[in-house]
Amino acid sequence: MKNLVMGFATNQTEHSVRLFCSSLRRVYSPEQCDLVLVTNKHEDYFNELAASGVQFFQTPNNYSPRTGKVAKALNRIVLNGMRGLIGSGLLQKVAPEIAEAYPVLIETWHHPQIMRWFSYERMLKLNRHYEQVFLSDVKDVVFQAELFPDKPGDTVTLFDQDEVYGPSYWDTTWYREGWGKAALAKVMGKRPICIGTILGPQAQMLSLVSEIAAFFARHPFGRIEQAVFNYMLLTGQVKTPYRIADNVSGPVATLSNQSAFEKVRVQDGRIRRAADLSVVPAVHMYDRFPETKALFPEPGHGTAA
């Protein structure tokens, strides 16, 4: 059985998308691993990507930061109205076809950060022939070596990012703004998990994605997705079996801060683990540090090491 790498590619630069795809194809052939980009429009360079075995899965999402106040207001009125009727069970009884359209409306109107989980769920429900799945951000992820384990097991792998609630400004801020000071106080000192990369067997990955999408369907507004995901984890609302891999020493290095960056070295054109100089299979947030970003320059800005 094949494996799958899937990412959400709306509103991404051509350089980021090309690098994401080309780096994976240097590691896995199309016969070994499918690469699917979820996107809302065709770009001319997609024809070149398709020649290397990249596939595209359409999302109806039409979110734009330029969306006007009237559209945003109608968005909330419709979604909140439907959410209330669904929560009461009334809409399912009197108009089940309309109730089933609710996830589609969220996927169409909402911010990509939230609605990508509905796209992932649709894709994985329709395509169940994969052995393992890696869900990944596209903007700042690069592949360097094989990351899928020989035996997939029966748990999803989540990835630590060397952050701690309290010292970590953004994760702490997102959690407090999303869930309040009292909720934050309960998790101070714990380690938030990065939602940008997730690895697991197909069935368990579909289970987790469905849990995330269902939670967002109930709570679609006012919270950053990473704060939502960690709230689900920390309050025991994730029922899919999972494990947490250490940052850098596992298959993914998330270079979210200086501490994480100090665990890697750049040598011979690769990002390696400082502990033993082994190559890290996938690197997330490579573009946050000049030494790692320089390995993958945009056209016209030098050559790769």
C-alpha cells in the first residue's frame, strides 16, 4: 500500500509550494507515496507539478482577508443559526439535507486555518487505500529523508515543538485568548503540541481529523487552531490513540525557537541533528533562521547549498 503526504496550499507562494513538492519527490517516488495538495484554484505551474505526480484536491473555500463587513456578518448569522439548530437536533429532524450542508458552508466561508480540516476529512473519507498519512503545512516544511516508519502501528504521532505554556509567548497568548485565564492557569508549564505536522496510519488519521473537524463545527469562531487542538488534548477530548514524538530526535524538527534551532546543525547542504549529525527527515519552520533558510533560496536569491 502507498503512503500519502497531504497539505493545504491556498494562498501560498509558488516558491513554497514548489519546494514542498520537489523536496518530497527527491525522497519518495510517485510509486511510493502520493502527494496531494488541497487548493481552491488552478495555477499555471501546477501542470509542471502534476508531471512529477502531484495530485490536486479541490476545496470550495473562498476566504479572503478583503472580505467585507456585510459578508462577514452574514457568514456568522448563517453559520451560528445553523449551528444552534443542529445542536438542538431540530435541523436534522426537519431538514437533514440542510444540516448536512453545514460543514460545506464552513469549508467555503471560513479561514483556511480552520476549514482545512473539513477538506482533509473529505479527502480521507473518499480515499482509504493508504497505509500511512502525513498531514503537513506547506509554507514552511521541507523534506530531506524518509519519514514513514516501516510498521505504521495503530497510533497517530504528534510532534513536540520545544515550547512551554508560560514562557512561550504565542502559544500562551492564543490559549488565554481562546479559553480564558482560568483555563490557561491549569496548563501552565505544560508543552503545547504543534498542529502543523501529524503522522499516522490512515484509519487513525481519519479518526483524528474527524474529531478536529467536529470540534470546529461546534466552535467555529474566535480561536486559533493550535489553541483549539491543544485544548482538546489537554482536556481529554481526543479519543484517537496518539503518542508524542520528541522534537528533532523524532522524524520532524520544528524550529519554532532558538532552543529548537540549537538542536540542529547545517552541514553538507542538509539540516542535521546536532547530537549525531543524522539528517532530519522533515523540517518545519526552516525559514525562521538564516542558516537553514539559506539552504532553500527563492529564485534570484542565490543557489542552494
